[in-house]
Amino acid sequence: MTILSKYALLLVDYCLEIKQGEKLYIRSTTLGEPLVREVYRTAIARGAHVETELSFRGKNRIFLNDASDDQLVQMPTLYKKAMEEFDAFLSIRAPFNLREDQNINAAARGKRSAAMKGLLHSYFERTATRDLKRSLCQYPTQASAQEAGMSLEEYEHFVFNACHLYDDDPAGSWLQIRADQQKIVDLLNQKDLIRYKCNGTDISFRVKDRIWINSDGQTNMPSGEVFTGPIEDTVNGVVHFTYPSIYMGKEVEGITLWVENGKVMKWEAKKGGDLLDQVFAVEGARHFGEVAIGTNYNIQQPTKNILFDEKIGGTIHMAVGQAYKQTGATNQSAIHWDMITDMTDGGEIFADGEKIYENGGFIVF
């Protein structure tokens, strides 16, 4: 069995749990065709009805730079139907150029974002209850390898190892991760006041009656994190994010946020700070929608890809903007931006005053 066949089996059977007669929508680029083909083959063998969308190089850039106002507010027909009616959705990232969209028409981007808000709401509503089973994964491309500072061969190994595809039974490995993370979730679901503390960061928030989620590889592949949404007006302190990230095609490094009663009051970055100004002008973006702890120790280096970086074992992350409904959080926004900090050098997490985590790992199990 090839590595892509193992990948497809994991995605179809473990992540999406595809059953006969279900409708599956697969979205990728033409570069992702080898994995799309294997997923298609596996899903068809399960009796699914499969639709595919393969974007070409520059598609989004062309659209946002050249579309009329009427075109900008027109919903994509098949994607809309899939988000509202299909049973499963698989998004396979396979980028041509990670900076392709960084200088596109800002006004057009804003109009498109506003037009898609209702569809985004449907997506979050349905995925929260798994009425729409969804998974996000990565197909290794040269663009992502270069961004990560790796050769394509090195990056392929990185991606497949993060997904446990070299294990004899990848699905079994993820089931064990689910069991291990459930211990963390059970502990955190009994707590209220959480505090993240490390170099440049001392921030606290309350989570009483919010639900911590065990992210075990079903909705993201790879995964390896536990997350919830903070009570919106209880986030206080300062947080410094040590890892760089790319958002809307732009790289931002050294982000520091000052927060009072849930609202980001001040911000700065060592690089790309103008993007922060742009993001925080969006409704709901100055409040937090997610707080989380990364637990995938097969990932030990940042690659400027949030799918992997937010899962790094020994990190925490916080997201400004849209919350996940399944956590009980309520913040709404067109933005959801995860920002990550390393906890392996003196980082601590306290729960109701008790230290439960130190130097990148839990100390209570």
C-alpha cells in the first residue's frame, strides 16, 4: 500500500467516517490531484457520492482583482450546496504560492468576506454538531516546503509523520491519542480560571461551563490539541506569540497583544504590524474565539502553516475572532486567526491556581 493510499484510508474511514450513500465534497487545487484521486477511489468504494473542486493557480487572486460587485456577492453554487446539504467536506491544502493573495484588492476582499458571512455561519453551525463532517489536511507541495525551509522530500516526511502515516495502524495511533487527550479534557472541564505564563506572556481567562474539545485528528489531519472558547469578557493580561504566522498571504512575526476584559486594547508586531491594524478593524476580531494547548509531539518545528504549527507539542495558542459553537463560546467574526507561543522554556499553565503544566508538558498525569 502506498503512503497516499494509507492517507486516503485515514481520511475517509477515520476522519470523515464515510458511509454508503453519503455525499462528500472534496476541495483542493490541481496540485493536490494525486491525493484527491486516492480519496475519491476510497470514498467511491465505500458507496459515497463524491463531488470535487480543483482550483488552478491564481484563481482567487484573479477573482478578487477583476470581479464586479455583482460577482463578488454571488455565492459559489456547488460549494454553497455542499456546506448546506452535503454530509462530509474534505479540504486538501495544496498551494501553488503562499504569498499569492497578499496584495490583492482590499475593498474586494472585504466585500467578498461580508457576502460569505452567512455561508460561514452555516458551516460553523453544521460542523459544530457534526451534521457536516469535515476534515482539513495537507498535500505536500513545493511552496509549502520552501516556506517551511525544507526540501520537498523532507517536507513530505514531515507531513506524513505528523499524521502518523508511518505507523503500522495510523487510525489506531489516533485512537490512542484520543484516549490520552481525554484525560486532559476531563481535567480542564472541571476548572474555571486558566492562566498562561511564560516569557513575555501572562494572561488569564475563565472557562467555567465552556467545553474543552479533544481534537483527535477527525476534523484536522494532523491534529493533537485541546481547545475551548474563553468567557468573552474575562480575558486579561498580555500575550506574546513567539512563532511567525501567515495570514491573508502576509507574514507577521513577534505579535504582542494587551487585553482588558476580553478586548484587545493594544497590539504590536516586529514584522507585519499593518496587517494587525487591518484585522482588528473587522467586527469581532478584537475578542478571542479560542484558547488551546498543542499536544502533537511528532511536530517539533514551526513551518508557518497553522494546520501544523498550532498542534506543536509544547505550545499554546489563542485565536482572535470567530469562536467554535461546540465549545459554548459566542464571539462571531469573519476572522479566525490562531497565534502560537512556545512553552518549552519555562512556560507554565495554572488552573484555579494549581500548576498543571510546565516546560511544554502536563505534570499532573
